[in-house]
Amino acid sequence: MPFFIIFLIIPLIEVGLFIAVGGEIGVFSTLMLCVLTAVLGAAIIRHQGIETLFSVRSAVDQGKLPVQGLFDGLCLAIAGALLLTPGFFTDAIGFSLLVPGLRRTLFRLLTIRFGMTVSGFSGQDDTQVIDATFEVIDDERSEKGNR
């Protein structure tokens, strides 16, 4: 069923929107609007992507799992693909994924839906190492096998 929606319904929506918008503002303006949304979306994604990268790196440096940052990165990648795909419907979904508040809400809904919990981790090894030297002493008990 998801493939049916992706490969049939969404293109039909896009064609209908192209016809409607093209009828209102003209073919050339419609095509330029598609190019403009792709360029604008790419610029926004680049800016937010850099911010997300720094937040992920900061979380890892603090010993935390960067789950929210990784989810944001995934949303930005999906938004980029949708914005580069010609069409107004995919652009609307792509631009909505660029809204940080919406991404946080989606993240919370997914964690509740799948019952996930997010906890931190230590980036350093917590085990203690004691450096010592030792000497093996043989006595009668060790020779007889009684320890």
C-alpha cells in the first residue's frame, strides 16, 4: 500500500497542482517557482544541516546519545530529497520537515508510539585499571593440586 501511494497518488496530486498553478500564473512562472523552491530549500537544508552536525558532535562530546540530532539529520535528508523533486505537494512536505518544532513533535510521537527510551552513554571506558606486578610462589599445596 505505501508504494501505491508513493508511485501513483503523489504524482497524480503533483500533476493536478501543476495544472492548477500553471493555469493561474503561467507555465514559465510555475517552472521558475519549482526551481526557486529547490534552491531555497537547499540553502535552508545546508544551514540546518550544519547546525545539526554541531549539535550531534556536542552531544557525543558530552557523553550523550545524539538520537534527536540523528533524527533531525534524517528528516533533513528526506526534506532535501522532497524539495529537489519537482512539485508543490512534495515541496510542502519538504518545507514542513524543515520546521524544528515539527521535527521534535514527530520525534516525541515516534518514541511514544514505539515505546523507545533515550538514555545517555559514557564515551569513556568506566572500568578501572590497576597496574600491578606479581610473583608466583609455589608451595606444597599448589604442587599437590589443592588450592
